[in-house]
Amino acid sequence: MKLIRTAIFTILLGGVSLFASTDSRAGEVKMTIVKIETGQGVKIWTPESITAKKGDTVTLTLVNKLDAEHGYEIDAVKVKEVVGPQKTTTVTFKADKAGIFPIKCQLHPPHVAGQLVVLP
């Protein structure tokens, strides 16, 4: 049974990778971030990490594949969104300071979070 769940999770992640894409041009980062539930029942935004350079304009398309609303917050750049069930929204921000900043679901703090890495 565990092998089947692992196989299903691997297939799901393979499918997610079709959505989790990056388009990076000079001064611009565009990514699609997808909210999924793993085979172990863990809810995550994937990919978990975002990398940009200081000064970049970052546009994220947030796709919630689950049947409940979920939050997406990067406090350092004033992003705080709630994405409805089976909905998509877009956020844009300027990566105006270098550092590593936490990403979390402000509605469900125990959910697995990620980080925004802004390079100098």
C-alpha cells in the first residue's frame, strides 16, 4: 500500500512539474506555484522556494488544486493572498532587498512553507 501511495505521489509531482515553471528574463521572474496535498496528507505550495535577484519584478501565478481556500504570504514583500478552492490568482512584487524570507500559509500555519531567496 505504501508503495502504491509513493508511486501516486511521484506521478502527482510529475504532473505538478508541468505547472511549476519559471520564466526568467533580465529583471523579471515569473513562476507558477501550485497548492497540492502529498500522499502523506501534507499540504504544500510547490515549488517551495523562489529565487530572484534584488531589483527583480516577481510575478507568481498561485494555483490552488485543493477543495479549501489556502493562504500564501511573504511578509517581507507585502504579499498576503487567499486563494479559493480550485482557483487561481496572480501576485506581483518587487524583490527590493536581498536575503532569505519565509513563505507561509497565513490561514493554516502548520502547512509546509517555503522561502523567497533574493540574491544581491
